[in-house]
Amino acid sequence: MTNATNQSPQSTTQFALDRLAKAIATAKRLGFVVRSEWLGGSATGWCELGGKRILFVDLSLSVHEQLEQVEAAIEALQAERNKTA
């Protein structure tokens, strides 16, 4: 197995892209409508509008930062669900 410290920047980015795609798929399964928008690094995250949870992924951020956004939204939703359960 190869660890991330031995990977080239390109393979590390590809790994992050793969993780981002999986995280977006998970977010959709959890009920998010995922919108990829150029937000210039400003207010990002998710909100609920008209009964729909909308997750905004900021295309101006790096793949790694986008992945952090999506994972944070998933964690926040799961924490919210655990509180009400």
C-alpha cells in the first residue's frame, strides 16, 4: 500500500477528487441537493430552503477544501439527526 506522503501531487489530487465524488454521492443519499457554484471563497456550506437541504460547493476553492466542505456538511447533518433521535 502506498501512503499519501509517497504519492505525487497529481495522484494526491486524484485521490481527493475520488473522495470528493464519493462524499457528494453520500450527501445526495442523505437528502442534500448539491450545487456547485463559483462563490469566491465567501459564505459556503448548506441551508434549508422550502424543505430542501441545499449544499453549496464553492468551485473557487481547491479540491481539498471542497472535500472539507462536503464532509463538514455531512457531519453537521448527522450530528443534527443524532440530537433529534
